[in-house]
Amino acid sequence: MLDLFARHGMFDLAVTCKGDLHIDDHHTVEDIAICLGQAFAKALGDKKGIVRYGSAYVPMDETLARSVVDLSGRSYLVYLVKNSRDKVGTFSVELAEHFWHSFAEHCKCNLHVEVFYGSNQHHIIEAVFKSAARALSQAVRLDDRISGVMSTKGTL
């Protein structure tokens, strides 16, 4: 999922992680999301010139997902995704939501993710990661028409 996140968001991403997978995936998934969120926050700096908002719809066979992001400096996650089963392979499906919660908290972004329909849990998770990546890619883009930050308060 991180590979397709990087590809569809057009982000350079290299991840190395030594986790406690012998126990379970939870801490490893959480730690990667925390580090990725912190990396985004650091890379965005004062957020001058960025578009701030992004949204994307992504179909994946029978599934349709939408992600909307605001790089506001306030963290919040709305995750409206039903799980049709507990695992995909050895991956606990509930960890996808936890990943995005940890990412949003540490990126300090507002992230809304919704899957309108879908039955294959792998397709659902894949559509979520692709749509979130594409929404983030829009939001981080620089626009030379923006003076300072995209806020009437003058700060994000």
C-alpha cells in the first residue's frame, strides 16, 4: 500500500522499519504512519504557497473511494469505510484506519475518507490509499498565485 501511495501521490518514499511483527502488525503500522505524517509536516514547513486542499475519487474494480484533505494544522480523521472481513492475507484490516488516524494526527491535517461501495477488502484498502495519496498530492502543490498561506488568518 505504501508503494502505491508513493506512486499515485508522486511522492519520493523509502521506508525502512524494524518492527515487532512477531507480536503483531499494530506498532509497525502505527510507527510508519507517525513517521510519514511527521515527514509531511516537516516538509511542508510554514506551508507558504501550497494549495492546502485536495480531493480525489478513485475506483478500484467494484469499489469507489473518495479522500478529501485540508492541511490546516489541525488533525482530524473521518473514516467511513466498512470492513467486509478481518484480514487481507496476514494484514489486520482495522489497521488501515489506524494508519490514517496516526498519519492525520502527526501530519496535522484534516482527512476525510469514504468508500461509497465495494466488496473486495483488498480493493477497498487499495482505493483508500490511492485516493488519499492523490488528494495529498493536490494539497501539497505549490501555486505561484498564492501569497503567503492559503488562509484569511495569515497562518496555518
